[in-house]
Amino acid sequence: MLVIEEMRSADKNEWALQSSALKTLITEPEITIREKHVQQQVVKNHLNIIINTNKNAIKLEGMDRRYLVADVSDIRIGDLEYFDKLHKYLDSDEVALGFYRYCHENIDDSFDLRRIPETTNKQEGIIESLNPIIVFIKDRYLLRKEDLTCKFSEFYREYTSRYSSNGIRIPSKVHVSKILRENWIKTKQKAARALYLDMPWSELHRLFKNKNWIHETDEFEEVEEERTEEEEEVEEEVEEVEEEEIEEEEEEIEEEEVEEEEVEEEEPEPKKPVFKKSDKKKKLVQAGAFDTTKEAIQRMKSKPE
């Protein structure tokens, strides 16, 4: 068991050297042991490595198959009582033996060591390790939902003009071309041996997704999708049908209103009321008084016959 405590990384060169050395220790079936004043020897590699660090000390690549980067909770920060108990248990031989037995008896034979669990910390480490050229492609093409189809010379000119003012060392065309090939960015030569970048947006998006280069904080621009001629024709037909239906509904409403007006005109005038009562009530009608209240009758009685 190899435990590396507080692994640090002073600069990019040291970062790359450490990552390269660890890659050999993790991957190679044999390692070389060099002791002082003793002849070196080659032995089988049975190393299991644990790295403790708060820094981004390992250069993680997309689709990495070597490192499990744990998501460690910070809920116990400042909980001294919890850590006092934990240290007490760690110093106990009985606890150590019990933990060993638990791990030994609960081995999951179906677990595939080649399928390392993906974690948030690992994905963020991969994205932070991205080459500036890949970051440029992500910002300029992927998030804008644009195809990466252009001359290599135009791509190189735009990349260098954007980053030259940011203090980033401008790489040569050969180095940029190498980075593109290593990261599966497709290029091809056309007429006059001109080099072109040739990746539709869908293919570019699939590449970034498979390599865990897309983070939850990335914002894609909302781009209106181009419609085909058939889709436009269908939409026009639908609009025409909707307009015809509206016109038909308006005509029906107008016809109903006309019919209602004609019915009103044809209705006969109401007949005047006919009274078959006493002569006194007939006189009330002739006088234009339709009121049959006691007061009207009293007034007629007071008139001479």
C-alpha cells in the first residue's frame, strides 16, 4: 500500500511529471525497485495507491480509467467530538481487525474494476485539466451550437488572437494540430493540401459528453433550429386551414344575426287589449287610462253621465 500525504503540484511541469510517474505505477504489470547500495530489481506490481490532497494535484483526462476521486462531505467540519471518537477507534487494533474482516467478507464479485464510478469532484478535475485549445473549442463552437467546420489556418488565427492578450503562451501550429488529434478533433485535407476542421455540432457534442467535458454550469445558447422546406410548407398549409375555419365561423355568426333580425321584423304588432267588462271600464280605456285602481274608478264616478 502506497499512501501519498498532501500531494502538491508546484507548476504545470511538475504536475505533468507526477501524473506520468503515477500512471506508470498504476498501469504497468512490473515495477523497478532501486535501493541504495543494492542492485535494482524488477518485481511484479501489486501496488494500491491512496492520495490525500486538497489540491488539483493529478492531471485527469477525459474517460480516465485509473483514478477514483471521492466526493468527501464537509458536514463534519468543526465537529471536534466526532473526530475525537474517530481517532480513538482508528487507534484500536480490534476496530482495524473488524474493518478488515468486514471488507473481506463483503466483496462484490460482480464489481468491474474497469468501470470506475464517476463523481462530481472527478468531473470538475477533468474540466479544470482541459487544454486551453479544447476550452476555446468549447466556448467558441460547442456552447454556441455551431459546427466546427473551417480552415485550420482560420481556426489558429482566431485562437491566437483571442488568447494572446491574456498572457497565455501561444503554441505553434504543429502543437495545436497535435492537440486536436490527441483529443479526437477531426481534421482532413482538401484541395491544395489545405487542412480543414470537420466536425458537425452533434458529433462535437457527443465527443465532449463522452469525455465528461460538459459541466452542469455550462450554458448553451438558444439557437432557433432551421426548418426544412417540407416543414415550412406544412406550417403554411396549417395556417391556411386555420384562416379558412375562422372565416367560416365569422360567416355563420353573420348569418345567424341576419336571421334573428328578420324574425324580429316579421313578428306582428301586439294587439290592443279588449275589455268585455262594464261600460265604466270602457270609458276608462277610451280616456286613455289603463289604470283600474280604486282612484281611477272614483274619478269616473264623480263625472256627470
